[in-house]
Amino acid sequence: MRFTTRTLTRALTAAGLSLLVAACDIGDGNGIVSLEIVEFEGGTDYEMRADQCEGKLLAAIATFTDGQRVAYTHRVDWSIASGDASLVELQNSFGTTTAAEIVPTLDTTAGDTITVSASYIDLSTTRDISVTDISVESLQIEPANSAVITGETQAVSLIITLSDGTVIDNPARAITSELDDETAFTVGSINVAGQQQLVSTETTGSAEFTATFCARLDGDDASANTLRKTATMQATHYAGDDAELKILQNFNGLGAETVDENIDYRLPTDTSFGIAGQLIFPNGVTRQLSAGSVTWTASDTEGECNDDNACAATIDGLGNISNSTAGTVVIDGSFNTLDDVALSVTDKMTLNIVDINYQTPSFELRDESRATIDTSTDPAVSLTNNTVRVLRFIALLVDDKGTADTGDDETYELPVNPNFVLDDASNADLLTASGSILSASSEGSISSATINISSDLLPGSTEAGFSNNIPSFTLEVHQLEPGNIMIDADGDLNEPRETTATMTVGETLQLQSFLPFAGKDSVLQTGVTNWVVNNTDSEFVNVQNLTSDGLVTALAAGTATVTAKHQFVTANGDTHDSEAEIVITVNAAPAP
């Protein structure tokens, strides 16, 4: 379960005020028969950690003679009846107490019980809070390395990972932050997502941002606080003309890639593709630009494509390319930064739009890792109950006219949007299909599915029929637990079992995680895996969990162990916990 300060902030303002109004409508407390202390966010475990420096939030509920239950958090007197903890009353912008925050002390230990008291006139109640043995494993900052242009603000996420795998996003009340130099940045406010904002000044440069967890428990003896954890990130402030503007393309459906200036991209007529803009900074940070922020133009030998010059392809303001006839088109783009620097794409994209002479296309079904699925196996695809598979379908179009310079046949990979149809209607209770998404809904044995696509999805499809060439495949839905999670570190998605990796300071490494299921399927799980760096070595690498799942950044020479933790829940509610480790050796950067 994730706890975010955004939810808390909204609750402390809007909800807190509405509860105050409700209480005032009742009167001056006449007719109260009992008080109850409850968890502010609705939980019922009444537990906290010994290092829960983000605090435990409580509220008070009054029950009246007519059965009404009204929030009385702002009217009761709060105190710690027993146990090692402190209590802080949190207030909204109107000065009204909306929650009581219980914070442990340096003497709080697992197994303790903290008793909290709330009283109003002659009524009082208590609530015992148990201290668990769960603790914070790591504090991380995302991103680990940032780049902004003058006028921009960098939003920084602060994330703590607990020993049970729970991730807590942006526990602002538990973390202090500072910059080692405020020439290029200043520490701004917390945004609505609970992220710390770093605001660029008028001066370019770099600064190290440090976040400290549990600093609030220092008291008179900071050295006694063994709960403190720190993390750092490097923020760099550039002028707009320091960045490069590049084009991202995904013509083969295998993921966005930067345009290669040495390639003339060949695309079939009567197809549509999208491109995007990407900023690349000197420190290696990249940023994909939002659709519409780049101004795109297409041109040919006659000039810019417009109503007076019909080209082989056109491009709209969102980067969508539409091909109509054979010919050559050059795509260019520009982007204006906040400091009024006009950037043009570093490498223009040359598109050769070609008519392809194919008779019957062939097709491939690919999994989440983009590996080809053998549809002749039984089962070809497996799902575990309550899971979802998102598969890709690729049309392979062979141009038997050959390329102009070699005469060899050329194959075009064209992603198409399939519609999976279950062959047996009785399988509706087993799984459902929506487009290319398969969802398992109950346990079952073997089923089969047919892939339907519309003939107008392929260029030139009227030249020959292809319906009989589309493969069907079998599926299996089961309740068996998956095997232990596996880590891939080298990009070979067919063998995701790496236990070691080597990096150089400044490099990044994308880790991916997989769960093996029946039918030899290995389902990508990177985005729902908790990635943890062991505390003693966290100074050497940083692992991002949110914006770039499993992305490792090498910070300093040394060795670090990264653990992938995953919990799988079966249909009957049983949990399957597994983890895998990879040891990363970071070498010093070579001397210039």
C-alpha cells in the first residue's frame, strides 16, 4: 500500500473543514455518549514502525445519543498516555486541528505499545498503537540526475522502501532537504503530488540536493539517531542552447529510438506513423517532449509541403505522419525553450515512401518483451488467474521488388492493432479479450483464440487476401504460483537470469524483472517490482522506481547489491513472495 502526502494535504484542507462544519451543526457537544480514536486514513491495524518518522495519523469520532458519528478531532484534548512517542496536532489553513500525528522517539523499539488518549469535557478514550519490527530499508531520490533549462522547475520525488516491500512516496513531514549551493537553484515548495520542487535561478550551474529521513528525531544529540538515512542527487541548470533536439521514431513497434542520421527510412504508402521530439542534455539526461510542443514541417525538393505543394507524406502538429504516394520527404522540427532559445532537430529525418509489391503478408505474435511467440506450441500463451497479458501483432510485408542498390528482398515490419476473438463462447468465464489485451478471470484449462484484423489496416491489402494467413493460438489459464522472479541486465530477454553486472561511474543500466509461468512464458513485471539497494552500498548506485522502473545509475566506484522484490496474489488470495539479487560492480570513469 502506498501513502502519499498529496492525499493527506487534500484531507487536511477540504475534508478537515467539512468535518468542522458538520460538528458545528450538532451544537456544543450536548448528547455525546462516547469518543473513539480511529486511523485518519481509514486503516484498522493500529500499528506503526519504530522509525515511522512520517508519523501515524489519528482522528477522533464522537457518537451522539441519536447515533450520529461526527469528527471531533479539533475539539478533543490529545495526549500520549504511555509509551515512547510524541504527538503533534496537524492543522489546516484555517488553523483547525484535523489530525493527531504520532511520531516515535529514538527510544521507541519494536514490540512497544504506545497508548494515545483523547478527552472532551468528562469523556475520554484511549487507543493502543503497536510498534512492529518493519523498518526502512532505503531512501531514494528520483530522478538521480536531472537537467533543467532556465525558467524551469525540477520536481523531485522522495521515496522510502520498507523491509516488507512497501513503498511510501514523498513522506514530506519525515524528510528535510537542502542544496549545497543555491547559485543555480533554490529549494521551492512542495507541489500537489507531494514532490519537492527545485527552482532554477537566472544563473546556470550545478548543485547537489540532499534529502535526510528522520532528521526530525535528532533532538539534542544528533549522533544518537541511528535512524537517519540520506540520499543525494545532482541537479544541473543549463541554458537552452546547451540542449539538443532529436527525433524519436517507433516505426517497427519495438520501442522509441533516436533517429539515425545515416538511415533513409523506408515506409510503405498508405500508412500512418507518429514521431516525437526529445531533448538531450550534456550530462546525458533525456526528456521526451509532449505532443504539440514541437513544431514539425515536411518538405521535398519543391519546398515545404502544403496545399500548393502536395508531398508523398504530411505531418501534423502532433507529429503524426500520413503517407499517401511514393516519394521522398524530409521531416524537420523546432522547439522553443523557456529562455527563448529556438532549437532545431540535430538530424533531420529522411523518409522514402515506397509502394511495396507483396502478395500475402506473414504475421508474428509477440509478447510484452517483444519476443516472438511460437503460435504452434500448446499452450502458446499462458495466464495466471487475475492477470492481464498485452500482446503485440506484427505484419511482415516482403517487398519482392528489392532495394535499389542490392536487389535483395526487403521486409517491412508493420505493427497492427489486432482483435483477439475467443473461439469458444463458453470461455467467457475463463478469460476475456479486448483488442490486444487478454484478461484472465477464472481458473480453466486450454482455450484457443483467433486474431482478427481489418483488411484496411494493411497497405495494398486489396491486391491479395490474407485472412487465412493469420495464426490462431492456444491459451491456458491456471492458478499455479509462478516461479521465482528473474532479473535481466543485458537486454537478452530470452535468458533473464543475470546475477552480476558491471558499470562505469556515470553510466545507467536498465534492469527488468520477469515471472516465469506455465508454457515457458516469462511475463515482464518491471513496473510492479520493488527495486531495493542494500543500505551499506547505496552510495555507489541509485535505482529509480517510478519514472524509470529498474533504471540503475552508477554514482561512485564500488559494489552494490540490488534486490528485486515481487508479491504475486493468486485468485484465492494466497500470496507468493519472491526476490532475486544482482551484484553490480561500478568501476571508476577512465581519466580524460
